[in-house]
Amino acid sequence: MNMTASHVKSGNADTSFVSKGNPVIAHKYTADPAALVYGGKVYLYTGHDVAPPGKEFYEMHEWLCFSTSDMVHWEEHPVPLKAKDFAWAKGDAWASQVIEKGGKFYWYAAVEHGSIRGKAIGVAVGDSPTGPFKDARGSALVTNDMTTATSIGWDDIDPSVIIDDDGRAYLFWGNTKCYYARLKDNMTELDGSIQVVDLPAFTEAPWIHRKNGWYYLSYASGFPEKIVYAMSKNINGPWRYKGILNEIAGNSNTNHQSIIDFKGKSYFIYHNGAINTNGGSFRRSVCIDALKYNKDGTLQRVVMTSEGVSAGSGKN
């Protein structure tokens, strides 16, 4: 595996490295990035692809956590959460997102349920963005039998959460169908019914964010996947489809994004297969490039680069 980061150590302690461009993390495979801006840092949470050569499907047992205060110098923290930390799950540490509320950090994660058919969404909680985290409920927040808009067993994946200006929190998720629901103030229970969002060519990976009075719902579309997006003035829609945001990411059938603002710059975080030397599409790597907004609030198409943001390309 080609290295584009330096000073990587092993063990259970925090380790440091310097990103040399994209992929940002080159000493292990990472996927499905979700970023949290908190306390002057970016905390980057990823899945961990460990499929061995010859295995052509996802093998993922844990999530990883990295942090930075300048998008170049990074700390890798000890593994904060594993699929087996949800006692009711039987594996598959798929896409996730961490969000802070009231000094607590809530981690929404997709796993395979142990007794109910299909994927499910659990929520863990911690007092620090780096953990430790523990199951906040002792049971799944969303299970496959709660969502009936499609009959597949993997439609309850890829959770994304937003806390609106009025303090209300919303969970978005899905595959082939995009679902959303309000969360109660405790962040561990749904508050009301599950709704389906009407989006064209929705595949998976919804990411919800807000900027300058607009709500943006980006998601993976088609297969191999591109990232497209829709906009609305209301969290409940209607959503106006705006088109492609990010093209197919090289050597990866999937595409999964996170969008943040940090220190006056906007970033688009995604994965590709750039350092995959074992073939297939199940050994992915997280990348970061600039995200730019037009004056009318629409988004410019992301330019994927090998240099990444180390050269200051995060400027709007």
C-alpha cells in the first residue's frame, strides 16, 4: 500500500501522522466518513475495511476516530466503538455519524441485527468525542420491520443527524428509500412516525446539513455511485433536486460523503479506492477536497484532487 502519510505508530495510544494529500489516511483502509466540528477540531469517524485479498464483499468490524486542528496534522485515537459493543447486533460496522448535544456525544451506526432480519441503526453515547462510547439503549433505534417502503433487508443504513436551530433533532437514513424522523430530546428515541423523502434516483448515503438558511440533502445515486444533492428551505421539504455534486470516485463502486465548515472553509469528505492494491471495491480510503458555494446557495461540483486540502484548497 502506498503511503501518503508519515509518522504512523501502532498500539492503543493516540498516534500522529501528517497527511500528504489524498487519500488522507494511507496506513489502513477507511470508508464512509462522517466529520464533527467541535472544540476547534475536526473529528473524523470512519468505517474500517479489512476485507482480505480475494474477498469481494465488505468486512467491517469497528469504527475509527481521527482528529485534526488544521486538516493536515492528524491524531488517530484508539478504536472508540465496535459492532460487538451493541450486544443485540451480530456484526457489520457500516456507515455512522457522531453528533454532540448538551455535552454528550451520540453515535448513530448501522449494523446487522442479531435477531431481526436485516440491518438496523443503533446509538451509542459518550462524554468525549473520542469516547469511550457505550450502547445508549440496549436495543436498536431502528429495525428493518419498522420500515416497509421497500422489502429489502438493507434499507436501514447510513444514518445522518442534524440538530436544527430550534434544538430539534432529525435522523435521515436509507437505501433505495430515504427515510427521516424526528428524535426526542434524549436523542435515543424517535419522536413520531417515520417518513419517506421523495428524492430522484436515491441509492443510499444521505447527509443532511444547513448553511445560510438552506437545507442540503446530499446522497449517493446510481451504481457505481455519484453524489447528488437537493435543497430546501424547510427540513420537512419539499426538496428541489439540483444535480451531481461529486462524480464516481475512482476504483470504488460506492461513494459516501460528509460536508462541514471549519475555520472559514468548506470541505467535502468522501472515499475512493485510490490505494487499493487488492482489486475489487471493498478496500476504500477517505479523501478531502474543497467544497464551494455559489452566491445563490447552489453547490459547485467537487473537483477531486490528489493534492487534497493541504495546499489551502478549502477556500470558498
